[in-house]
Amino acid sequence: MRMSKPGLGIAVAAVLFVSCATPRLPAVSVDLFVPASSDDPWSDKIRNWQVRHRLDPAQRGESTREAASSLAGEYAQFVLELRRGVVSRTVEWVQQQSQQVYRPDGDHDHWATLGEVIEQGGDDCDGLDLLTFVLLRRLGFEQSEIYRSIVVERRTGQHHMVTLWFDTESRENPYVLDPTGVVTDRMVRLSEVPSWDPIELFDERVHYRVELAVASGAVSGN
């Protein structure tokens, strides 16, 4: 087939482009984790920062001064919004999964580990609650913030398992994170579900019993 002049020009340009292309350099293999020697020129600066960072209360979310800068306030608010978004999305996802994989224990109330829940493909509330509890721990929520809790409904005496998120330093009125929606179908404060009372708080290391606090200044009867 005869090629027109414009077509011939394009073909020649293509050949020239290919022939003038820069040859590809061979791939270079690097090791990113070689321990730095003591005489590394950056060692002193990096070590100095590492020590101050470990001791810095701000990286743990604690206030460093009475009069914080505007950046401190904006940063703290942004972090809080992100954390609440993560928790809310987790509750939503776990409840969606629970609709498909909820399995009652039957006569024997067995508290599964997360591995057992995953392997079996489901469980009841005390197993499905681990989807929330363990995920938030993996995402960096502190041990002092996240606890599992047995709650009881006052009217019926029904027991249920939830995760409680204590998002404030006062550790009062935590968020209730319900794996199945028995207590609540969204992330709410404990005060918003007054018909349910926590009776036990625990995690993999500690166990607390919930007792009614005596009001300050109360006088016992004679």
C-alpha cells in the first residue's frame, strides 16, 4: 500500500523518536533498614528528637500549656473529629456484619476469642463485640479509653456485651458501641440509653465492677 507524504512523515518521526530514546537505567536495589552507626552525621540530631518526642505530652494528646495556641485547638478538634468518624464507621460496619453472621450460643455461653470468631465466621454479641474492641485497639486507641462492658436492661434483666469508649479525660459518660444494635443502632452516650446499666468493665488485663458512686457531702442516716 502506498503511503501518503503526511503519513510518511509521521512514520519517520516515530522511528527517530524511538531511536533517540534514553536507554532505561538498571534497577537499583536498596536496603532501607541498615542500622545507623554511631558516627552517622545525623545520629545526634535524630537521637535528640527521639528522646524529646517520647517525653512530649502533646504527642499523647495532652495539653502542654495553660494558654494553648490556636493551632493546638484546631489540631485537637481535627483529631477528635477523625477519631469519632472512625468509631462511628466501625459501629456501622460491625452492625452490618452482625446481621449476616450473628449466631446464638445456645445452652452453653461460650466467650470466644477474635480468632475463634473469624474462624467460625460469626458468633453472638460477646464474640462480635471483639470486632469493634480489637479493631479500635489496633488503630491506636489507648487501653484506658476502650473497655468491654456487660450491660443489663433494668426492666427485663437481659444481659448484653458492648464496647465503651471513654473519649474524655474525665472518663465519664462514655460512648456505647453496640455490635448488634440491641441497645442502640448508632454511636451514643451512655446517658442516652438510661434503661441499660453497665455492671462490669474489663479488657485483656483488668476487670472492674461498676458501683453506684455516693454523692459528695451525703450524710448517712442515724
